[in-house]
Amino acid sequence: MRGVSFWFVATGSVFVTLGMLGGIAMSISGDHSLAPAHAHLNLVGWVTMALFGVYYHLVPAAADTTLARAHFAIAAAGVVIMVPGIMLAITDRGESLAATGSLLTLASMLIFVVTVLRNRT
């Protein structure tokens, strides 16, 4: 695995490791109030990123584009901004980061839809 597909899977692997550590911390402390952030980190950060990576690996013509590299940057930024934003929102410290990260994540998914439609065979 190389290029953008590698970066999606590698970054997703880091995100899921952080998600696991957060889940373990919640379990040890007995405080599960940040469970929504944990869930988003694991689902958007791991599952979605890994699926993007697998797609780009299976469709190399889609991976070898500027759009694919932009897709990676926007998807990663979405997770990096959204998850802490959810944590801030849960703790009543503002929702703007969660909203910003969510919009980036939506943009990432729209880029993926365009990519899939452009590369159908």
C-alpha cells in the first residue's frame, strides 16, 4: 500500500489507537461522559479513514490525483478538529470546533462521493 491509501490507513490506525486509549481511560475512571467523542474518533477516525484508504488502494486511478490528496487533508483535519470540538461541546465550553470539524468531515464525504462517481467502471 502506497501513497494516499497508505496515509488514510496509517492515520486511521493512529486515530483508533487514541480512541482505544480514551475508551480505556473512561473505563478506568468510570466517567463515560466523553463517549460521543470516543465513538466519533473510532468511527470517523478509524472506520471511515480506513475505508477511504481501501478504496484508493483498489482504485489507483482515483488515488493518483490532486483531489485524493486534498481529500486526505480535509478528512484528517475534520477528525482532528471535530473530536476535541465534541469534547468541548459536551463539557459546555463551546460548539464552534465541533461544527467546524463536522463541516470538514461532511466536505470530505462529498469529495469521496464525487471521487467514486468519477471513477466508476
